[in-house]
Amino acid sequence: MAKTLFDKVWDAHVVKSLEGGIDVLYIDRHLIHEVTSPQAFSELESRGLELFRKDQMVATPDHNVPTKDQHLPIQEELSKHQVDTLLANCARHNVTLYGLGHPFQGIVHVIGPELGITLPGRTMVCGDSHTSTHGAFGAIAFGIGTSQVAQVMASQCLLQSKPKTMRITIDGELNKGVYAKDIILYIISKLTAAGGTGYFVEYAGSAIRSLSMEARMTICNMSIEMGARGGMIAPDETTFEYVKGREFSPKGAEWDKAMEYWNTLYSDEGATFDKEYNFPAADIEPMITYGTNPGMGIKITANIPDRLAEAGEESFQKSLKYMGFEAGESLLGKPIDYVFIGSCTNSRIEDLRIVADYVKGKRKAENVNAMIVPGSKQVEKQAKAEGIDKVLAEAGFELREPGCSACLGMNEDKVPAGSYCVSTSNRNFEGRQGPGARTLLASPLVAAVTAIEGKIVDISKHLN
Amino acid sequence: MEKFNKVVSTAVPMPIEDIDTDQIIPARFLKATSRDGFGDNLFRDWRYVQGNQPKPDFVLNDSTYSGEILVAGKNFGCGSSREHAAWALYDYGFKVVVSSFFADIFKGNALNNGLLPVQVSEAFLKELLAAIKANPSTEITVDLPAQTISFDEKSESFEVNSYKKECLLNGYDDIDFLVSIKDEIEEYEASSMVI
């Protein structure tokens, strides 16, 4: 029977099926960070259990870490305690840890792929909803809660109902100035913030195939923003080329064996999905969000809608009031106070290159505070090797050290109440970047242009 | 995990859609290394103005409404996977959340902590919210063995996975089960083709 990519990978990981449609799903790799793991370690210890497969775990601190002076002790007491707890737990249980200062440290979803931990056909979990990122390699990867972190620690398995499948196909050539972030914001604006709930998504079509691995990760990363547990893209030459030669990717005979399995990872001709969507690439333009969930996105040149079919009037108005916008108005010309380039969505080397290419020889607007936070130490190192740090500094951007930073404002990097921030991150929820902060999600290019212009503009007029 | 059987209580209405876990518990309150005390910061930024002044117009600060049941708009719990959201609701005193639609990860987290997500139809949710507004002392019964939610003369059945239902009724959790099948997991590992 014709099978989907998702079904192939899922079925290869079912240890056994229980009554009531629940499968015992084996997890190949488990990534942990400081925020959602401490209670899981405590849970395990309180039951007198050991880690079942410690060698299939990797830890790094990212959510809480400062993005300045990482060589100094963490100033904020609670953050320091949480990071120290991760260090102590990993030392006690002998888990591989890339702590602050380690050349492999970074945002957990950036380091997994760049170290070759993320591989096609694997199952991967992390106590973080953006684990969906790793699906870009044809892995089944999804975010879990802390109780489940403890379950994986204890058994390397999870009890899961198999989600329904959805395929989103985008064919055609992408317009100038359109990047992966625009594609995913466009999709979420069409499907809404709840449109993917209960589904696992496969992204397909010629426009998707044409993307780099970095771009594919951006798309899969935000699958959760439409409610989907994860998104995946069938591995191809682009994938294998990226994976080859990385720190932990298979070598020699192991590689050949892996390729045999990986070459089977695609949706068979005639495989059926529970839901299918098709969008023409030509319809996608540079996007921006105006509201307080990622489904509230528009073409940057479009007006805010008068109402939303999927939302009640009360929720829609509450959202606009928070943002200080009016229904039906254009965002063009709105002044912006902050630009944040970073997060597990858009902090990879390719994102930094897009920004550097645009801002080279230009200077940011006086009214804008522009912060750029690389996704990992490796990205930071590469950026410096390419001279990107200098280009950014000359344009008035501050290149920080790696971490989640102002995406969720757990550390000092926050946007003040009432201020507007064009951000390459993934969530525009109320207060996400700091209490009262107003977030507009966009691509690295839109963020770069906004920083230079100091306001929201039709970026097509600023591209050569 | 505490056992769950039946809850009979008044309810707190929150007719807002897409309530995300950043609202339920903002990220800056996730720095604890234990599960305790998150209820103090439940809905922190909706509940308090900066500092510690309660916002009088927020429903948790309105003494008209109280109870162990939260009734919210559709797509409740979207966003971050933070289980702290379920802990905060439970720690505050909620045993049940009623909505017409739940985000997946939140739903799983709630069930793993003895907090029952009850998904009802849009029409039922509307009637329920109207009844609570009209009479805040409306008593609602959530019966897990029967899988029904009822108030006044109205009732609707809700779905819950049969395995999860057993866990809730008995206070079991998944770790107990998974640890008990270790031999089968090892057998799987020996036969897996995955690199």
C-alpha cells in the first residue's frame, strides 16, 4: 500500500500498539535544555530510576542565557540557578552537555542539525514546541511537556496517538524578496493558528524543493504555529549534502547503510493524506503580522482585515487594541522601535548573510535599536570568518552571543512595554518579547530593511 | 498524579479565543526548578498591572466568579510546550478546562497532570458561557466515568482516550507503564533499521 513519508518513519518506530489507538513510539534522539528538564530529572530521581539511554541525549543551555559577556558568571540569580541545575544534572547522569563557552553551544534547534544529530528518518523530541524544526530533514520531530521528558529519560519511548496527515504543496517560482519565513507566514495566515491541530504536515512542491536546508528549517520550525505537532520535508540531495561530514553524522559504511534507508523516505505515488492544500508560489509576497497570533499575517503592502472569519469580534478587537492598530488600516509608514534578528526560526548563517548583504554600506535609522543574535557558537564563528560582524557593526547592528534571547524575553533581552519590534522570531503573542511588547513577525530581509528605514515599508521598492 | 473522578463546581468564564501558554504563564516565570507555586503567576500579565496591582476587570480578580472549572474560547493552550501552563492552572485550583478546541501539546500536558481538558461543541460552549454570565452560581458537573458535562438541564458527552481515562481514574502515569515494558523496548532496539 502506498505510504506517506510520515507513515514510513512513524511505523519504523512503533515498539508496540496498545488498545485505544495509542502507540509506544521509540525516540532516537532527545534534546534537553535548562527550562523544561529540571523537574524531569527530579521525577526520575524521586522514583529511583536511571536514564535508559543517556547516549541518545544531548543538552545545552539556551533559553535563559545572557547574550553578552557569556564568559562571565550569569548575573540573574534564577537564570544562573537553572543553568547550574542543568550542568549538575548532566554531570550526575553523565549526559553530553554543551555549556556556555563550548564551541557547540547554541539554540537547541540550531545545534542539532549543524552537529549531524538531526538525521533523516529519525524520531526526535525536546521539551520545546519548536522541535518541529528538525522535520526539515525528513525526521519526525515534535515538542513535548516535562512529564514526557521524564518518560523519554526513563524508557526512550512515548505513548502517542498517531496524528492525521496533511500535505501542503507549493509549486512554482518564488517572487523576488520572498524567503522561507514569508512562505510559512503565508501558509499560517491561510490555515489559521489552529488549522493544523491534530495533524503532522508534509511540505512539498517545486518551491519547497528549491530551498536550502536553512530555509526548510524555518518552514518546519513554525508548523507548531498553526497547531501542527510537526512538519517534515522529504530528504533529497540538498539534505544529504548538508548532513555529510558533520560531527555526528554517519561515516563510511554507516553512511552507505544510512543512505539505503534515507533513499526510501518519500511519500509514495498515490499515498493519501487526510488533508491537502495547494498554493502557487507566485501568490506569496513579503509578509508581516499585525496581531497577537502568528495566523494574523498579511502581505506587507496589504491592509489589516476588517474582521477575521475564524475569530470572534471580541478576540480580534482585543488583539488590535493590544497592538495599537485599527482594523482596515495599512502598516506602511508605521515607525518601529526595535528590530530583533534571531531565534530558532531565523538565526542561521544564511539568515545573517541575507541581513549583511542588505545592510552593507547602509546605516540603521536613529529611532531603531537593532539586535542580532546568532543561533549558535558555530554560526557566530562563521559570521566572523565572513566579516559579517564588521558589516553589521558598521550598519549600527549589535551582534550578540548565541541564545533564544528576545524571542521570549527570559533573559535580559526584552522589548519595553508599548514598543514595536519587527522580529524574525516565531511568536507575536502578547508580552512574548517582554510585558506589553508589540511584536510584528517578518523575514530577515524585511527586518533588515525596517531597521534601515526606521519604519515599515514596501520592501520591493528597496531591492535592486 | 491525583485521581480524577467527578467535579461539581461553579466556573470561571474566559470567552477569549487562542489563549496561548505565554498568557497562561509568561516565560519569565519559568525559571523554577520545581513544579510548585506556579499558580501565583497564572495569567500574570492579564491579572496584574506591572508591579503587583490586580487589574479589577480581569475575571480572576472578580469575586463574582470562582470554582474549579475554567471555561475558555477555542484553541486554548496554543503555543509553547511548557507544561508549566498545566501546573499553573492546577496549582491555582482548576481541575477542569472546558473549551471548544484544545491545542495538542497542552491537552497532553494537562492529562499528564490530572487536569481534565473537556472539549465541547461551539453551541454548548456558548450556552455554558451565557448560563455562567446570567448566574455565576451555576453548578456544572463533569463526570469522567460517564464522560459527560452538564449544567441546569443541559448535558453533552465528551471524548477522552480510553487509556488516558484509566490513568486519570486511577492516578497512574505513563512512566509506570513504559518502565514495565523495558524488555520489549530492548527487543525493538535490537531490530531497528534506523540509523
